[in-house]
Amino acid sequence: MRRALSHFPLRIQIGSLVALAVLVMSLCAIVIWMARSASDRLEARKDQESAVAEQAVLLDAALLDARRQERDFREHRDGKYVVRHGEAITQTGAALDAMAGLLPPGDGRRDQIEAVRRGVVSYDASFHKMVDLETRVGLTDNDGLIGTVHSAAHEVEVSLRGQDDLRLAVILLNMRRHEKDFFTHHASEFIERLVASVHDFEQTAPYTAFSAQAQQQSLERVAAYRQDFLAASEAVMASVAAVNAMSDTYTSIAPILRDLVLSARLRMSAAGSAADRVHALTGWVMAATLLFGLFVVAALGSLVARSIYRPLAAMSETMESLARGRLNVTIPGIERHDEVSRMGQALVVFRTAMEDAERARAAMEEDRRRSEHEKVASLETAAYVDSLTGLSNRRHFDQTMEAEIERAVGQGHPLSLLMVDLDYFKRVNDTFGHGGGDAVLRHVAKLLREEARRRDVAARYGGEEFAIILPATGRSLTRLVAERLRATVEEARIELGDGRVANMTISIGLATLQEHDEAMTLAERADAALYRAKQNGRNRVEEW
């Protein structure tokens, strides 16, 4: 530079220095003026961002207050919390309007404010829906659907009073326990358990010692209790869904609120720092410019680094959670429009695939359990049913006989036993073959089922001999039943196929439970009466 200037005259060199000084002074003056203008703008911006941050804090506080009033309402069921919740929502609207008024047109945070506003509207709608549902369910245990359920349960309990049947009382206790568990935990599995208990009640009631009227009354009240409980459970689950929707909505707008507060504070801090630096470094024009440039680069680099690092860290935690099988995680960064957003979308697809796989596995497991249950039910049926006649087999008869004697003795009820034998059955086999004999046995078994009452137990005792247990039946009524059964068999025409018809008669021995009787002694006396009927000419009823 020096060698180049040496080729010019001094005045030119001095003029050049003056011109350079003027230029430098002009540049300094311009920079000072620009710094002062920038300082004023930065102060105004700092005040603006301070006001925005203050409104964002007020908005966050109002939303937190709304959540607190929401929780207080769900805990205390008092209408005053609904009013307070409305006041908090009004405060959020005022804070949002104030923030929107502070931001200039085109500011990207206006979109965030509108997103928060939509979220607040959705949250408020879910809250009022939850309030309506909770009011319908019942703010106390004595009103609304819960009160109806309790009243229905009380009616069932009243219908069982005076009826000495422990099985129905135990089933009712199970139903009440499932009802309490549902209203405590709000889990659908308790709905299924209660419905299953109602089914058990309906299946058990006909086999109790209740009168027909008492049975019908208890079944009708259990059905009403089930219907009222299902209505209440549906409303409770809808309320839970509304609460979850509120939580989801608040969860979606909370990051936007934090971003608004953080952004305003960062902008306010940046504006204040820039203004301070401009004030302190105005006399040092070039140094101030360089330092400000470095600050801008550093600030911008920090913002970019923070903008990328945080979602990537959250994405890493989400991927780790998915790898451990926790599918209820929130995928971060989906609202962005860059590579981070595409990563989030890919994780959503991956999580959906994992959920589909888990549902498929659960469905397969359910199919396996159902198949095993059907196999067990089939084996149980085969263990207690005679394959030829469809009646109870000897094993089931013996077990039932013991149980009915124990029940009759315990309740002081009568009990009778019929031993039935086909007359001249050997002739049927000799005439029509064993196929014809099997047809006769099946037909007679069908008549026994039709003539027996619902609580009677008909069984194939062995060969062509049958037995019928008649609970709560005395000697006179048992004889009427036996005579009617004998006449029905005598009048029946048994189709054997190919136009062949057989007519059969039966002999019946009758015995009624006596003091100190056991299953074996009662069966022996009924069998002895049957033997007497055979000796006295068959096709008759004899009583021991």
C-alpha cells in the first residue's frame, strides 16, 4: 500500500488521507446514527417483548388455574368450580387478545396464538361435556345414574331376603364388588365381569328352591340392575374420554405456550443486550460492529443448535421407549416442516405397526384361550352325559344324588327317586336287533326328558334301566309323576325306521327319602320296589 502511494504527489496523498478520514468519520457518524436508531428500536422491541412475555405468563397461569378448577370439580363435584373454570377461560381469552394486539402483522407467533386459542376452545368444550356427563352420572352416590344403580342393587338385595340360598348371595356380592371396582378404577374389564356375574345369577336362579314368582322377581330386578349399570358405565367412560381429551388438548398447547414465553423472553433479553452493547460501544464503531456481528452469529448459531438438539434428544428418548415396548408415548417434532418432522412421521408409522402387531398377538391369544375353553367344555359334557341317550350318565347321577340328599336334609325338603326299567327289552334286541334297541332307548330317554320337570334329574342308570331324581317332591306327587310317565311310554309309538314300529311298557319303583337315608340305601329301596313291580306283572308302579 505504501509503495503504491509513493507514486502520487503529497497533496494527493494528503487529500487521500483527508478523504479517507472524512470517509471514516462519515462512516462513524452513520454507524453512530444507526446505532442510536437501532438502540431506540431495540428498547421499543424490548418493551414489546416484555409485554408479550407478561401476557404469555398470565395465559399460562390462567390455563393452570382452569386445570386446577377442573380437578377440583372432579374431586368435589361442586358447581362453583365450573364458574371459576369459566372465569379462568375468560382470562385466557383476554391474554390471547392482548398478545395478538402486541404482535405486528406477519409475526409467526400469531399462528401459535391462534393454535392456542383453538386448543382452549376445544379444551373448554371438552370440560363442559365432562361436566354434563358427571352431572348425569351423579354428583353424589344418591343421585343421577349412580343413584339409580344403587337403587336397582338394593331392589335385588330385597328380593333375596328371606330366601336361604347362599349361591345367589355370593353372586350378588361379586356383582356389587365389580360395580364398586368400576366406579373406582373406570376400567372396562369390570363391566365384563359384572355382566358375567349377572349371567351366572340368571343361570343359577332356576336351580334354587325359590318359588316361580320369587325367581321371576329376582331375575327381573337383576336385569334392571344390569341395564342401569350399563347406562351409568357408558356415561362414566364417556366422561373419562372427555377428561382424556382435555388432557390431550392441554398437552398439545402446553409446548406452544412454553415456546411463546421462552421466545418472548429470549427476544426481550436479546433486545436488551443489544441495546446495552450499542450504548456501551457507540464510540468504538468498528469494534462494536464486529462484536455485534459475532453476537448475532453466536445467537443465531445457538438458536439453530437448540432448535435441532432438543427435538433430536426427545426423538431419541421416544425411540428408546418404543424399543422397550411402551407404545403410549408422544412423538415429538411432528408439527415441524423439516427433516425432524419426517423422522417423527416415520416413528408414527413404526408405532402404528407395533400397535397392529400387538393387537394381532392379543387376538391370537384370545382365540387360543377360547379354543381351549371350548375343548374343556366339550370334555366336561362328555364326562357327565350318556352318549346314546343324551341323559346324565351314572357318574353324574351318583354325584347329583349325594348333593340332592345333602340339600334335602339341610333344608328339610322331601326327596324322591324313581327307578325305571324297560319291560321285555331283550325281545326288542332279539326282534329288531341292537340298532332297534338303541332307537327304543333313545326314544324312551326323550320321553323321560319331556315328562321330567326342569329341576328333576333323569339319568341312564345302566343298560335299559333309568333313574329320575325328584328334588322337593313328596310321595304322593312322585306317584302321580310315575303313573303319568308309565302311561306316556305305554301310549307311545316308537319309530324304528323302514316302517317298523315298537310299543313298550315300563316298570317303575318309587322310594322317598327317610331319616338317616344315604344315596345307596335310597337307591336300594327304589330298586327293590322296581323288582316288586316286575314280579307283580310289569307295566306298573310300586312303592317301597
